[in-house]
Amino acid sequence: MKPKRTLLLALLVWLALPASLQAQGPVGAPEDSKRERIHDLILQRLNTELGLNPTQSQQLAQIMRKYQQQRWGLKRQQRDLTAQLRAASTGGNDAQVQPLLQKLTATRSQLDQVDDQMFSEIRPLLTPMQQAKYLLVMDEIRQEVKAIRRPIPPGYYPPPGAGTPSQDAVRVGPPY
């Protein structure tokens, strides 16, 4: 239980770091470095949660890395299109919104296809129980990252004692 909490806490802290601190990393691609660290944390969590043997762990990492750049590119494209759609929808111009909707739908479909391809390669490595755990853990991670990225509403102040998060406050999503 403790390694899982430590991994999640490390992921939360890294994602929550101010952009100025992240930019102090190595010259070149601080965003790629951040993504690599997150990817490594996800792999560690999957190893722990799924109880992978060394061979499974190595093969899973290879497969996930194979699809990593493609997924990141599609995710970036999805974020950009969503921002464009948000801006275009405030003007109420159907001619601008329609092509953005089509591109966003196509990008989401491509991302789903990449995820399906990746899982089809991962499945033979895992037992049925590990496959189920893989899907559940990946869903939990997505929910946790989504909760971290959610903006804090204006005027929100954390309750007293929030400076020292409890075990329940650190973990987001359903119990393990």
C-alpha cells in the first residue's frame, strides 16, 4: 500500500509543480522530460498493481513506449482542437465550429484506435486477471490526472489542516 501511495504522491507533486520550476530542468525539452517521468511512474504503478514478473514488465514497457509518441501527439492535437472549439463556440459561428468538431471527433477516434492497438499487443502478455487490473488501473490513473488538472475555482480556500494531506486526500478515485 505504501509504494502505491508514494508513486501517486510523486506523480501529484510533479504535475502540480509550477511551470517555472519545471522549466529549470534540462535545456531542450522539459515537457518531454516531465512526460517521461510520468510514464515511468505509471509503469511502476502497473508493475506493483498487476504483480508483473520481470519479463512481463520489460515487454509492457516496450509496448507502451512504442505507442507513447503517437499518443502524446494525438493528445496535444486534441487539446489544441478543444481550445479552438471553445474559442469558436463563443462567437456562435457554425462555419467555424463544424470543421473543428469533425477534426476533434477524428482525433478522438484515432486516439481510441491507438489505445486499442496497444492493448491488443499487451493482452497476450497478461493473465485475464492482470488484463482486468490493467484496464482498471489505467482508468484510475486517468481520473487522478483529470482531477489534478482541474482548475481550482476562484475564491476557493482549502479547509484548515489541508496543508498536511491525509492518506484519503492524496488518493483520488475509487479505493484499491
